[in-house]
Amino acid sequence: MRTSKINAASIRRRRNLVAARTSELGAPLLKSAASLFARRNASSPESWRRGVLMGATHIGDILYNTASLRFLAERLPECKWYYFVTPPASQVLANNPFLAGCIDSLDALDSLDVAICYNSGGYWRELLEISRRGLANRVAYVHKGFSGLVTHEISINFPQLFPAYFRDLVSQLTGLTPTWSLRPEVFTIDRDVERAQSLWEELELDGTRPVLACFATSRQSLGVWPSKNFGAAIRQVEGARDIQTVLLGAPEDLSVLTDLKNAFGLRARVAAGKLELLELVAFLRRCTSVFSTDSGPRHLANAAGVQVTYIRNISFSHVEAGRYCETELDLAPQVEFVPAAKQAEVFSALDPVEIGNRVTAAVRDSWERNLAS
């Protein structure tokens, strides 16, 4: 009897579990259909020459994977790797020596050997697409079904930190032990540093005093601590007169951040949309600390190697969205998968004044360590 590959604990919705189990019942049929489309037979990783990575394309999702790209490229040096991603997330992959480039359409590559479907939450979408296109080598998980379409199966250790899933994937493809750091790896150039320096000077920041970079907005609509609470917390931080604060974000955040500054009487400089992503990383490297929502800026701060205090998204798994760098401090309640109707109630237990005090303590700690180093 065929053993099921489904990990029911990783599938929260019943209808998705039913779909996964149904796909496994039809695995032989899916395998035959994929074979008919395939242009050649599946082959070993050592034979691959051109590959693409496909999956979730938010800034954080891309940054999660950068910690392991080095090991994928170094272990399979004959293969040129491309990333399927669109702007602005593609900015964080610029200058990456372990990639041949980024593409925004699969039509841009006409001779792929392999596709890696790295999205541990919904890999089946990409898997169906590459099967339809006739790719012979299809790397993907199987814990949510559709194993009949996979030629190189990746087993999952569930649950664990989001970036650890891709580290495991690379480990299983290359034979390396998955013990390397999960800190995102990006590659700034002189122009990025110069643009960061120009903004630093424009904002008239004093390098002899602590600087706290603040990100109070998010593209996510659920599970995120409200911007007004960030405003109140930042006002508490500014009670420490020596700490300089900067409100950062995307161009579309400018009006929100300006209103936040005015509503709470903040001293903070507002600098939304002035830097591209690698320039922002270069800017954050100059800061003492970062205070952020659980969104792209949190991961950019990790890439910069700067201390970051964040409020974890409570609609996600506590384990998966948790702290993955030693320089992080998570101030969210110890809850997870909180439904939308209950999130305001949960967040009401987070006192912005207390959060502000903890952020202040984190800034001072980081400042003292930087002075001592």
C-alpha cells in the first residue's frame, strides 16, 4: 500500500487537505501527464546547466532565501541560476554573484534544465506551470500533495523558521549539512553607499548619537500592529532626548507617515521613498537600531546586520515567523493564527508606552555594544 506523503498538520484548511489527498490518489495519472509534456528525461543535479527559482515574491520571501543561494551555487557550479521575480523585490538580488540574473517571464528562458519550486506554503501553483511547459526536472515539496508532478522530492521538517525551509531544500539537493546562518545576504555597491550617505546628510543626522530607523507601515492587511500604536511607541522613545528617529517607508507611505508625525508631535525626520532597497540596506547599516512591523524592512534590517525590534504578525505561525537572527527582538504576544476578528483585542494588550520603553532599552544596548566594539 502506498504511504501518504501528506503532512496534514501543515494544511490548516479542510478543503486544501481534501485537494492534497485527491492529488495523491491521482499521482500516477499526474506523473504520466507530466511525462508526456516533458521534453527530455529527468536528470541528476550535477547535469543541470540552467535553472530557475520560483515561488513567493515578496521582499521578505526573497530575502529569506538569499542566505542559502551561496551554497546552492557553490555546490552546483556548472548551473546558472535565475530568479523568477518582479520589482521591487528583484532589487535585493542585484549584484548577487550567485545568480545569473532575474526574469519576470518564463518565456525569457527557452532552455531550462530545472525549476525549483521553493514556496513551502503553495508550491503546487508553480509546479503545475512548469509541468505544463515541459520541464523535465521539477524540484518541489510533496507535503501538500501533487507528488506525481515532482521529479526531485524535498521532504519538509514542519514547522520551523521560514528561511530554514529553503536551507533544507538546498541541503537535500547538495548533500550539505544545513547548519549555516539564516541571515539574509545582499550585495551593495559604492553607489548604494553614496546614496545612503547623501540621505544621512540631508536629514542632518548626528553620528555621535543613537539613530533609530522606524517602519510603521506594511503592505499586509492582517496581523500587523496598527500604525497609530507605532506612533505612540515612537513618541515614548523620543522621551530619551538623545535618540534620533527617522520614519522610513515606500513612496506611497509618505502621507501616512507625515500624518503620524503630526498626530503624535514626533521629532522624527520623514524619509519615505527616497532610497531603493539596497540603498536602504546601506542606510540601515549606519543606524543604531530598527523598529519595524513584521514586513520587508525587518528582513532588510537583518540583511544590514543591525539590531531590529519588531512586532511579529500574529496571523502567522509563531514558529515560522519567529526570530531567525540573533540581532532580532520580537515583542509580539506569544500567540499565532489569530483570526481577523480577534486581532484588535489581542493587540490591545500591547501597551505602546511599554513597547516604547523596550525599544529604547534595545537602542541603548545596541549603542553601547557598538561603542565597545
